[in-house]
Amino acid sequence: MSIDVSEIGEIPAVWTRRHLLGLEELSAEELVCVLDAAVMFKEATGGCRQKLSVLAGRTCANLFFEASTRTRTSFALAARRLGADALDFSASGSSLSKGETFIDTAKNIEAMGIDVVVVRHRTPGTPHLLAQQLDCSVVNAGDGPHEHPTQGLLDIMTIREHRRELAGLTVALVGDISHSRTARSNIWGLKRLGAHVIVCGPSTLVSRRWEELGVEVSYNLDDILPRCDVLNLLRIQFERQSTRPFPSVREYAHLYAMNRERLARAKDDIMILAPGPINRGVEITPDVADGPQSVILEQVTNGLAIRMAVLWLVCGANLRL
Amino acid sequence: MSIDVSEIGEIPAVWTRRHLLGLEELSAEELVCVLDAAVMFKEATGGCRQKLSVLAGRTCANLFFEASTRTRTSFALAARRLGADALDFSASGSSLSKGETFIDTAKNIEAMGIDVVVVRHRTPGTPHLLAQQLDCSVVNAGDGPHEHPTQGLLDIMTIREHRRELAGLTVALVGDISHSRTARSNIWGLKRLGAHVIVCGPSTLVSRRWEELGVEVSYNLDDILPRCDVLNLLRIQFERQSTRPFPSVREYAHLYAMNRERLARAKDDIMILAPGPINRGVEITPDVADGPQSVILEQVTNGLAIRMAVLWLVCGANLRL
Amino acid sequence: MSIDVSEIGEIPAVWTRRHLLGLEELSAEELVCVLDAAVMFKEATGGCRQKLSVLAGRTCANLFFEASTRTRTSFALAARRLGADALDFSASGSSLSKGETFIDTAKNIEAMGIDVVVVRHRTPGTPHLLAQQLDCSVVNAGDGPHEHPTQGLLDIMTIREHRRELAGLTVALVGDISHSRTARSNIWGLKRLGAHVIVCGPSTLVSRRWEELGVEVSYNLDDILPRCDVLNLLRIQFERQSTRPFPSVREYAHLYAMNRERLARAKDDIMILAPGPINRGVEITPDVADGPQSVILEQVTNGLAIRMAVLWLVCGANLRL
């Protein structure tokens, strides 16, 4: 059931980065390089179900300072499916509670011969700080509201699987834009590949200033809906909000939830994405979440493929340096 | 130290289930199929100490919503000894705390290319619900007070190793029957294989209605003791009880604890089982727990063998479908 | 990337122990045996970065009852780099909370076919108790303030890499001696190999009674500093102290912190060790921690090598018995 390593060749010359910190700094060629590698890994492993040995002997460490099952598990599985070992560090029970600095913790992990540190932290820029201090590779798994590059990549991969070309598509990010690292990573990636991006939500969650990133701002989903090829329904992150940004969940759902009625007014082949975990009945009704336009579970599988591609690329680039 | 895969053949034709949800629905042939497979794995691996590669490339996920060291570890080890990867999901830190439904969490796990979900949940029927919703295999590791099929199987395997035939044996389940999924799984399995089963304990923990399952009900251990071939001493599950079911631990121990005096009045070759963790001095005194009639630690080793057999069978059946 | 097993030969005849409980009982030959094996593993694996298969099919279990990231991870990685499986048991969520005794928990783990139990517990002697009760190997990863043998060994290994011979060196252990298992393990190991050991700190943390172990006691770092070849700066373990052993952190740092001024009065080739996690600005200033005399991160890498050596030796000795 194991795949021949020789099927996976050298990492492409266009990829020279030993870290993946964000999508903002990636060129279109680099984005396509990751996306193509992810497709290759997905195909070579029967939908990410089989195991390779391209990273045999390597160790990837998850250094997560925010709760996560999905992303943490996806990275751990991606590492193992490449033949690497995966290690979990959690904030609780760690040396940080004994007064050690964050950088010292990371340097200690690196000194144990770790090849890749996958980091999630509520402070924007944390992965960038680590990348400056460590010789091993650093992958950003979410730095506060800043970036979540593998989420952006898996969203784009999923669109690309169904539409081939990103150029010319209209993609709307709907909902909680202000707290969303997923929105930022999607915007950088989608724009770079030629898509038109709309951010849409209540004005308390979507500032006019987003226009500075070259995206269209809308406060009315029903207005933009007929133009959209793709909807990406961002989760209302109740846990990040100190004040209520809208009068009630019911009112939010009335104005922005994707439901059967709205679907009837959308393009026939509209794609519905959601980064999950989804709040059924808030951003999306169950019939739409489980309907034929929804690619939510494909996103999960593609997440594994993207993380396999990213770990392979950053390890390869680091070896070459 | 690795075993040749060719030693382990195809899964037997009698086994067609891709899930193991309970022992109630298993035929005698299916029960014997699991038990024989477990014996084969135990022998092929030097008492479950060595590693096979029959499930290489597969991934088994533990989805436990109740505290467990023993069963969770036993399943993880069983998966690894078959060459599979084992992943742990815990209730805390998971997406459930972000408002995701249980089924969505499970479907997300499945979309990561998981082959078997091993689930423990306090709600009876949870594994059955998952089995309806998922394409991967589901193994019940305990659903509230309903069933704990691998525990029942390992108890029966241990008896069978010492007595060959279950038919004709008298097996007493002693103690906290009402809260016990272990009791239910034992009853279904033992009855199907022809044993006579007695449930015995204080009337607050043993209802007359158990007779409807075809078992004998007793409130007096000393009465039934001379007839018993096997005693399975169920743990008093203090953590599941909101009211005290008996006046004092001392009184319980006086009436139901297996101790030296009672052992003297039992058959010479009586077998003492306990699913553990044991409360020394409550269900069993230390001299009996550590004595020659006790097979408590053999049960632990057999648990590993049973779980290897179950994971192998459900994966094989799933492949064949 | 995998190393040929044949490169690693038989375990040396001098090593006959199936447990590592402390350094107090080890002869100089046994200490050198572990240190040499660690150097061999470090070299054979490119600085502990590559994977061997000398313990393929074996399983090492971490049974930690005190918070630890560093040591727990180091043992888990060491096991995996030798090709073994590593399992984690934590105190929370375990059967101990259901009333099981510590020995029963350990015997259950052993019955699952575990080869080595690595134990950390706040009670001195816990690993020794386990070693009496279990047939598998037991490694002490810290028993209260008593011993932490792999920490002592990695400290000594680091000194030996830079100075070849321990005999004739003067090594000062500075700081929180009274709560320190690291101090005890260092003292036994260093003395046995011929080093002169000084313990130095405030009188509330360093008793005169340490002289009974054959070490020099000092309350004034500046007095002894010019004579020292090595300083091992023990962490002030705020979490183990119920009363404040000194007026203020600032006062402690003034008298005992290793800083630029003190470094200027020390031997040119002084080595600065710290078992970590370090409190920057308390035991050590950042410029010294990150300076050329500091070998703090080498200690982390050597910790992995020492643990690989120890797991290999105790497993080999257990097989031979």
C-alpha cells in the first residue's frame, strides 16, 4: 500500500522558501507550485489515504497555543502520511508555565532535531519571529487575525479542482471578516491568481478599509449573490468577540445565512465553501451544508493534501540551503 | 522482529460487518470468528508484543468523550501493532467547543482519510448514529450503560483460554450491574455461546428485570458461589452514581467482596475476572486480586489481542464492500 | 536516511541493569558506558536527527505525574528515533482518578506489552517501587527532589564533549540546590568520575549537610568563580517553594546571576550549563545565556542522545535476563 518514493521527484526550482508564513508574500508561481504539489500528493495517495516515505526520518512538531482539533490533526496526519514523525506540544503543561520565554521553548524544541515547527498563536507575527530565530522550517498555522495560509491554499485548491482557472471568477467571503485570518489569506491568494474578491457582512464586521486590499466591500448578500461563482462562508467566531457585533444570531442568519431561498437566486453552479467548524443555522442551513453545491468535506481532504505539499516543500528547500 | 504479513491470511468469510457496535447482534459464529482471530494475533506476536504490518497505511482515530486511559491506550496500541497509525481526539480542545455538531466533527475526521473511528460516549446509541453517517468503520468503545463489546469479548476470550468451551459454564457477574455496559456485553456474548449467566449484587444495583435477558438474578453471593465456574467482579462505578446505592462501602464489601474466606467455599478452579480499574478492598481483596485464581492481567493482554482482531476484521470487511 | 542496524552492535558486557533508577548506584564504568553509547548514537544519527531501527517493535510508555514538556518529549523522541513506539500516559484522565492504585495502573500498562516505563513522580522512590513490581524496564525521569539521572548524564556528557576528562575539573552547581534532583544526580555522577563539586547558593537553599556527600559548600559565587571550570545554573523552582527562600528575585540575581561582569572574572574557557527551562534575568542574563560559553542548547541535543542510549541499554539488558 506504500507508494514508491521515486514517483515524487525533486521539489520544483521555483520553490525556495524554507518557511510558509503567509500568502501575502507568495508570487502566483509559488502559489501554483503548492497547489500543483497538493494535487500530485492527493492523486498519488488515493485521496490522501495512503502513506509515502518522502519525509522518512523527519520530525514535525505542532506548537499550538490556541485550541484546535482540525488543523492540528491535519498537520499531524500530513506529516505521518509523508513518513515523518509528528509531535504535539501544547501550551498547558509546557515549560512556558515555568517562566521560560516563547523563543527559548522553540529553540529547545529545535535542539531536539525537529525539522518543521508548525505554530499557531493568537499574536500576529509569531511565526515570523520564530522564523528569524530558528534554523528549522516554520509553518504558520494561524497567527491571530493575520494569516492562516494553509487554509487559504486549501480553499483555493478546492475552487481550482472544480473550475480549473481562478482568473475571472468572483469569490465572496461572507461573514466575520474582521476577526478572520482565513479572509486575509484567501484575499492575498485569490487576488494574486486573478479572481475578483468581495467581502460581505454586517458593517460591524466588515470595514470599508478592506477596499485598500483591492477587494469589493458589500453589506448586502442578496445584492451580490447573482454575480458570485463561489461563496466562502466564514464562521462567526463567537469566542473572539468581546462585544456583540449584531443584534441577534437570528437577525444575522436572516441577512447572511446561506439557505434554500438564497441558493435558488444564485448561479446554478455556485460553489459553497466553509472553513469549519460550521455553525449550522447561523452561516449556513443544514440543507445547503449537505447539498450538492457544498464542497465543505472536500476542503477537509484538500487540507491534508495542501499540508503534505507544504511540509514537503519547506523541508526540501531547507535541505537545499 | 516484524512478522511476515503472509502469515495472516484473508479475513474469514463469516465476518461481513464493517462496524462493531455491540455483541447483542453477533451470531455465535461471528463471536467465535473474533475470538479465534484474537488468539491468532496473540500467538503470532508473542503475546501482543511484536508488530505486524497488516494495516500499514491505515489510520485509526480514537474519539473519546469520556475519560479513559486503559481502553483508549489499548485501541491505540492495537492499531500500531497492526502497523496502522493511531490518532487521538479528545472532547476538550475540539471543535465541539466551537459549536460544531457531533456528526460534523466525525465527518471531518472521516474526510481526513481515517479508516476506523473508535468512539466512546456517555449516550447510548452514539456509535450506531455514527455508523449510519460515515463510510469508514466504527467501533464502539463504550456507549453509556449500553454496550462495551471489546470488553465483553476480552472477558470471554480469557475464560475460553482456560476452559476451551463456554457451553455449560456458570458465570456470575457481581456488583454494579445497573450502570454496567460491561455486564450487558458479557451477557449477550456468554448466552450466545451457551454459558449460564447469573447477575448478583444488592437489589439497588440489580433489578429483577434482568431476568428478561435470560439470566438468573441473585442478591446473595454466598448462595450462588459454590455453583460458579467464573466470577466477573464489576467495578463499583462511584463516578456514575448520583445517590448512594448501599449504606456503606464496608457493608458492600462485607456482602459482595471476593476475599479469602469466600474463595475457600468456591470451586477449586474458579476463575476471578475484573474489568478494572479495580477498587482493592471493595469488590476484591488484595490477596485474591493477586492470587492464582485471578486472571485480571491476562484480561489486559487479551484486550489488546481482541482489539487487534476487531480492527483487522472491520477494516477487511470495509475493503471488501 | 535510515541507518543500518548492524552499525550498532551488542550492548556492552559492563551494562547489566534493566532499570535506570539513579546515578548514585552506578559505577564509573557504567557511567562511561552510557556516555559512550550516547556519543555513538549522536554520531550515528547526524546529531540525533535520523532514525534507527534498533528498538523496532518495542514500546516505551511515558508515565508522567508532574508537568513536563521537555523531558517527556525528549524520551518520546528518543524512543521513536530508535524505531520504538512511544505512548503517553498522563495523570489526568487516567484510571487513578477512578480509585486504582499506582501499582495496578503500572501493571496494567505492562500487561499491554510495554517494554520500558519512563516515570516521573513527585514522590522519591516511586521508580524503585515500580522496578520491584514490574518485569519491564523502568527509567526514572525525576522522582521528587531525589534523582533525575538522565539530566545528570546529559550534563556530564556535555562537559565531557568539551573537556574529554571529568577528573580534575571543578564544577559548581549554583542556585536552588535543596529542591533539586538535578543537583543530586550531578553530584553522584561527577564525583564518581573524579570531578570536584561545589554547591553554591543562599543558605536558605544550600545546607551545610551537603558536605556529607563529599562536596564543597559555598554561599558566595564571587569567591569560588575564579576556580570553576564549569557552572551549572539550576533553575529557581518557584513552583516547588511554599515560602520565599530569599528577599527578592532582584537580590538573588544580584548575588548569584551569571552576567557579563561575573563572566569577565571567570576562566576564559568556563562552560555555562543550565538544565532549563531558564528564567532569563534570574539565574542568567540573556547575553550570557546566548553567549559563546553557554552550552544550553547542546544539552538539549545531548539529552536526546543520552535517552537513546539509556533506552537501548535497559532494553538490551532486559532481553538478556
